[in-house]
Amino acid sequence: LDENIPYTAQMIATITRQQVGTVERALQIFMKLGLVEPLDNGALYMSNIELFIGQSSTEGERKRRARMKISEQKRLSGQVSEAKADICPPEIEIKKEIDIEIEKERELKPGRATPAAYGRYKNVILTEMELSELQAELPDKWEYYIDRLSGYIASTGRKYKNHAATIRRWAADDTAKAAPKKGIPDYTYKEGESL
């Protein structure tokens, strides 16, 4: 296979999520331009792709030269350095690390009870005090809200700084939605009454 990768029109259509006819027309144009070569078995090869896109990006080449220059200077001056990757973790990874650190800090604060995991997926973190407060504030619905939050966290992957506060907020929102709105006349009546 030297430096070529085989693809059929159907494979390209699947990869690019285009119709096979569109891909075939594009391939005909590529063949006329000499970008693609058909083989006997119907597979298509993109030959000498390096000539069209370059062997490496100029930014990557610049970084590579800078790293080599620094390592050469350190080697000549007698310093020994550890090899470090020139990779910055994605923002999502950084956010996850921060969330983990916040959870650890919450757990390690002196005088604070150790939190426990609750809910169907065991991902709602509450201390005994928070749980007892929720049981007192929401005697009939505290389990419902813990399971609701547990399912929501499991399905969306969202993180909350304070699970007890989130449950209280959801309960308050639900109560506000259920309350009749002011300014709207209420036309309910008891049997035997008239409007």
C-alpha cells in the first residue's frame, strides 16, 4: 500500500455523509485533475497528497525547531531537563479537575461531616445535616428530588456546587409553578354555587 489509502465512492459518501452521486461527480473532477487514480478493483487512491497539503504545518515545524533549540542549549550548558509534552489539556478536562478539587476541599474542611452519595445513581452528594434539613423541609418529596437530581446528573453529566441548594431551588420552582397566578380570575366553583 505504499503511501496511499484505498477508498471506494460508497466509503467516501458514508464518511462525508454525502450522496453517492455527489461523491462520484466530485471524484470524476478529481480524476481529471490528477488528484485521484482508479485501480482495477474499483478502489480509488489519492496519490502524492503531501504535494497538495505539505508534509507538516508551518506552526508545528516552528514549535519543533524551538523545542530542539532549547533542548540543545540546555544540553550544551550541562542542564538535564525532563521531556514535557507541548500539549494543553482541553477546557473540559480543566473544568473536571477543578470540580474534583472543589469536592475534595468540601470533604476535607474541618468540622464538616463527611458527605455520602444518594439517589438512584449514587451521584447526589449530601452531608447528614443537609439530608436531615431536606427531609424536614420536603417531608413528602425529598426522595423524589434526590432521585430527580441523580437522574439529571447521570444523563447530562452536569456538575453542581451544592446539591442540597439545587434540590431546594427545584422544589421552590415547582411550588411557584403550581401556585395560581395573581391577576388571573379563578372561575372554579363548588357544586350548587353559581358564577
